[in-house]
Amino acid sequence: MRINLVATFLLLTTAGLLLAVPVKGQLVSTEKVTFSLKHESLEKAISELQAQTPFIYYYRKADVKAFDNLSLAYGTRTVQETLQALLQNTFLVFRQEGQNIFIEKTRALVTYRLNGRVVDKNHQGFPFATVKLTRANSSAMVQGTQTDTGGYYKLNVSEKGDYLVHISAIGMDSLSVALTLDASSTVQLPDITLSASTKQLSEVSVVGKKAFIEQKIDRTVVNVGSLISNDGANGLEVLEKSPGVIVDGNGNISFKGKTGVLVLINGKPTYLSGADLAAYLKSLPASTLDQIELMDNPPAKYDAAGDAGVINIKTKKSKTAGFNGSLAASYGQAHYGQTSESLNLNYHQGKVNLFANAAYNISQVYRSIELDRAYFNPDGSAASSIRQTEYIMAKNYNTNLKLGMDYYLSPKTTCGIVLTGKLSPGRFDNPSTDRLFNGAGLPDSTVSATNHSKGHFNNGGINLNYSHEFDKGKVLTFDLDYLKYSSVSDRHFLNQTFLPDGTLTDQQIITDHLPTGINIYSAKTDYTHALPGNAKLETGLKSSYVNTDNAANYYDVNGGASTPNDQLSNQFLYKENINAAYLNFNKPFGRFELQTGLRLENTNSDGHQLGNTLHPDSSFSKHYTDLFPTAYVSYKLDSTGRQTLVASYGRRIGRPFYQELNPFVLVSDKFTYSAGNPYLRPQFADNYKLTFNYSSIFSGALFYNHVSDLQSEVIRQQGQIFIDGTGNIGSANYIGASVNIAVEPASWWQLNAYLQLIHNHFKGQLYASYLDQSSTYGQINMTSQFTFPHGWSAELSGYYVSRFANGQSMIDPFGQLNGGIQKKILHNQAAIKFNVRDILNTYRADGENNFIPNTVSTFRNRFNAQAFTLGFSYNFGTAVNQKKRDTGGAATEQNRVKN
């Protein structure tokens, strides 16, 4: 099945790249076509020509993309006559060489060159704005283009006279600039500033959609709504489709081969980690998500935490004026049924903008795990073995709420408030059977465990924000945040031991009560200052304070009476204060662009483990200050900026998760515990990267990362008990290459393929052995989107990861193939979607744990990943774009909480 999955990826990717090359053609003066155009694009017209003739058409998309209002009466013409009609007034010509037709600019006629730049209100370059040139007395377009990523554009004109330059972009006011071409052959136009549109657009029907992947200078952007298969999915399932991201069977997230990534929601940390972060992301319906920003080397403005980089998940907030919104609902069938509903509302009137998001979903998980552990004597002979089979059956009822208001004190001053909340009650069943064998492989005994738990995980937060624009490019912002997390879990463990003949020899009943409370306070301010020469200076301050209280109350139950188990019980108090300041500078120098930054972070932490009859009080304090430099150098390899080379460096820190510092022992079953480590040190990473970008079609990168004081999962053994924890095991090195390709093999087919090859190497001291493990592995993410007439569209996507090392573990290959189909209805305002995730039922999480003395340990995981989902979405209201606020003041602390 795995071979089939790999073959499917390679076949589709290869076919797409091959089909991106046009087919052969022949006689241009005699070959005829029959069709008509009515306000169509030049690119579509060429596509129609290609469909009716066997010619090979060669052209640059940038040359033809701006011509989008062409009309041609119905009739039969030769290809030569058709092209002559299409290319008039475009400054494009065609020529035939053998069986090929080349469409290109007429360079010999150019006598005037116009240069300019489009910027936003912060004087930052506005990318991909449409620029059209017309005669002053005519609406017919003379030439058109789009701005590059820096907002720059160039136009070539052959005749002098009076002209109008028209600038437009979706959601922005259009502008026109008059000019006269006479003596000077080169004209430098002043910067043109685009502002948010304030006009109602109810008469416009928008049928386009964003690309699935967008490449920017410092990040990769994934547009969640572009994939049909995301309908009915949750946040974690959406994330694992993103290029370079891997989610293992325990919900741990790695990016570009490294763990320790910082996950933000709307610029704010989740304050969760591991399985708890995975559970939180599963509670977020994909219908509430807008974009995922992937930053393997974020700038100094971002907190230095997350040595593997930053993943920022943006939720939806309506950007339109008046009253508008969207709703979505879906039902999915996996092992159990799943439901998901969401509602987004926005109302803007005068100086007040109100927005709300409500989502509810029922998440049901079914997972089976097989653990095999073989123990050996020092001489290598078999001592004993355990074969464990367990099932995880969880059901959660998740409610997510967000309410907010922006108040515009003046055109340059805005203040706002955002309230967030989550309620997630649920239950958890974890039955397991442990079969014990002696050294000869004969049955010794069987332990049957019936484990039940119920509880809830709730959180709430408030953000107060303020922004003021003093002048063009000078902006000051403030954010105050308070977040509170609370969770309670009550569990019941029943372990019964039987002899091979079925005789009950022992019974153990343990209950526990696990409350957790976390309070987080954060304040930050940022200031942006535009400098001469298109330079920009950014600076800011931030301070955060975290207070956690975690208790583990265990009880032994005998004869119906409960007595405290002080061996396992514990209470841990932890306080942490982080103070930060940063400075970031950006300036273009011709084809070069430099961005450099420095961040300082001061950390102060105190931990206190309360004592009981068996454990004395203990405490620790840590204080350290570190500097984190970042640098980017970009060079345009051509005058248009379509080809760029970017070199970057950044230093980052990975602080321990709060509960990893807690010396708790958490019981999973009779043979599996987990425990914290109060002596954990932060890990540091140095990240180097060299990237080549060709427009939005191709991006290739080479990268090297070195991590010191690596924090990694460490498994140690006490008798037959495995204790899972985190330790500083040494160092890790990652060297790799990645490629992202986005092509259109046909006008109805968009293909995006991401491939990466990584070699990693882990070295360090474990509890009783030395770790030295490496691997070379590959990953591929593929997405094909198909657009058909009458509102139909479809999608095929998937990913595959080969066998790789992850610290002490080796993970077997795994992957997933997804598909979906969609039909637009109700004048394109609504859609019905059907999708299938994990079509081939190939998602696994298998592997082995190595470097445990005298022990061989393997694991196999099976999930209810295959799911069939039917969904409906509907957009309503007016459509005028407004400024969108995503971020608040809380930073990395939120990503470090477990409940």
C-alpha cells in the first residue's frame, strides 16, 4: 500500500510537470479556429487556441496576464488572423519558427520607459497590484503589468502623448495618474499609495480563489480554504498537509525535520505542547481557519522561542463593511461520526466594527496501539517480554468563541478589545491487555486494564489593543493580554492480573484527581518608523508573567476505601517572567535588500514542588539573558525581481514546556509512566538558509541547522516499567534541501508539489547509554486542483514521509492521500463539498525506541484517519474590505502549557 502511495505521488507530479509543456503545432497561415470572446483574458484566448490547434505556444505569463478584457466576434479565422486581432494595441507580437509560435514584446518600438512603485499606507511595497496604461482620451489599454513583491512596476511605451496610469487591487480604492510623454525617455513616477476601499461592491461577483501555497520573502503562506478536503477537517489535519510539517502519532509537530516549533494562533501562543496542543488543534474546525504562516527563520520582531521556527495559524475575521458573515456545517464518518459547525459575523458602521466567531464540533477518536518490549540478560539471553494492546477511545464536545470590537477614534487611531473562550468537556476510555512471557517465550501472566476518565479543558482570554499612525510609515501599537487556562481530569484505573489458566492473582485500583490552573499576563508595544530611501526601522518591548499550579492527587482503593498515594501524588508551582526588546532594520540597495535585527530576552523562573509524607519540599530558580540576531540579504537576479536569491541566518531558543519541568509521575498504565525534569535547560539553535525564488512558480532552498543542549524525549526503564520524559541529550544537526513547484499544466489544472530531503544526526548522553543515531529521509506534499464548468471543482492531495530518526526513536514511513469535489450554488455564495481523507488507508505511526540497555521496544499505531465528509458553506452580506487585526501581545508562553 505504501508503494502504491509513493507511485501515485510520483506519477501525478511527473504528469503535471510534463503536461505543463504545450503540444506541437504546424501551419500558422492555414490552420483555422472557431470561437468567440466576450471580455475574456488573453491567457484564456491562447488556451482556446491551443485546445483547437496542434501548435506549441511560448509566452511569459507576466507579458499576457494584464490583458483581461478582450472581445472577439464569433467566427472562423486562421490562427494568424486570430492572433493579429488579439494582439493589437498590446505591444505584443507573434512569430513562427518551425512548429512553434512565440508571443513576445516588441522591443524595437519602445522609446519611453516608465518606472514607479505602489505602496500601502505604511509605505510598504504593495505586491501584485494591477497597473494599466491607457491613452488619456481612450479606455483601450495600451499596456498592463503587475507590481512585484516590492511594489515596483515598469511600463514601456512607443509613442509620445498624454496617458493615464491606472492602479488597482482587490479591496483597495483605484487610482489614476495623468502624465505626458514628450522629451525624456525615462520617467520616474512618484510612489502611489493605495488605501482600503470604502465602496459597496454588491454588484461584483468574485469567482477567483487564492492559491493553496504563497511564497513570501520570510514565510510560506498556506490558504486553508483553497483545499476542498479541508472541509470537515480539524486544525491538526489541516496543519499536517502543510509543506515541511510532520505530525507524529502522539501529536508532536515538527517543521523542516525539527521539533520545538512555536505554534501561534493569530500571533498569540497556544500555551500548550505535545498531545495537549494536538487536542486543542483538533478542537478547531477548519472552517474557522484562514491561513497558516510557516516561518523557519522568523525576524527579530517575533519571540525567540521555538528553535524550529514559528507556525502562525490565522483564524477568520471578516474583512468587510456593513453586515456580513459566513456559516459552515459538515458531517463526517470515520470509525465514529464527527460533526462541525461554525458561524462568522461582522458588522461595521461608522466608527465601530464588531466581529464574532462561534464554532462547535464533536470530536471522536479511535486509536489502537501495539507495544512490544523484549528484555535481555547482560549475556544477551532472553529474560522476558511484554506484548501490550491498548485502545484509545475519546469523545470531546468543543465550543470555541471569539468576540471583538474595533473603535476608530480617528482615521489614524484605533483601539479594540478581543474576547476568546473555549469549553471542552469530554471522556476518555483506555482499555488495554498486557501479555507477559518468560525468557523461553512461554506465557507468564496477563494484566487486563480498564481505564476510564472524564474531565474538561477550558480557557478564556482578553486582549486590549491600541494603534496610532503619526505620519506615513510611523505607527505605534500597544497590546495587553490576560489568559486563563483550567483543566480537571478524574481517572479510574483497574488492573487485574491473571495466570495463564485464568486464575486472578492480583487486583489494583487507583484513582486520581488532576487539576491544573494557569494564569498568563502579557504587555507589549511595537513602533515602526519609515526612513528615507525606502528604509524601515522597527523596535519594541515586551514583558510576560506566567503563574501555574499543577496538582496530581493519587489514591489507592481497597475494599471501597480510598487512601492517598503519596508516592505518586504531587503539587508543583511554577512562575516565570520574560522581558524582551528588539530592533529590526530593513532597506533596499538597488537590487539588494538588507534586513537585520537583534532581540534581547531576559528570563527569570522559579519552581516549587510541595512536599508530602514521602517527598520533601524542593525548589529551583533560574535567571539568564540571551541575544538573538537575525539577518536576511536578498538579491534580484533580474531587473523585474522575478528571480531572487535570499540568504538568511537566525538564532533561536527552545525553553522547556512548563509541565516538563514538573517532577510529576503520571500513570498511563501499570507498565508505562511519564515524568518531568526540573533540571531541564533551554536548547539553542543556529539556522542558516539559502533560497532561490522564480516568481511564484519555483522555490528551492538549502538549509543547515545546529541545535545545542537538545531537549528530546527520553525513555528509561525501571524494572518492567517504561518512564517517558524529556532530557538534554546533547546536539542535533540537520542539513537539507527543499523544492516547491507551482504550475498550471492546463487552464483547469493547478499543481503544487513540495519535496524535501533531510539528513539529521543526534548525539548525546542518555540515562544509561550514549545516543548516536542519524537518518536521511524525504518528504513530499502534493496538491492538484481541478476547475470545471458550471461551478464544479475537485482536488487530489496527499503527502508521504520516508523512514526517519527522531532522537531516540526511528519512525517508519507513513503518508496519506485525500480527495474532494465541490459544487458552487446560490450564485456562487454557497458550496456543497464531499471529500475523503486517507483514501488508501495508509496513515500509520510505527517504529522503535532504541538505545535502551538490554531492551528491544517497538510500537504500532492505527488511527481512524480515513473519513468521508459532506459539508455545506454559505457566505452572505456586503463586501468591502477593511483592516484586519490578527495579533495581540501574548507571545511564546502560550505554546508551553500542558493540561
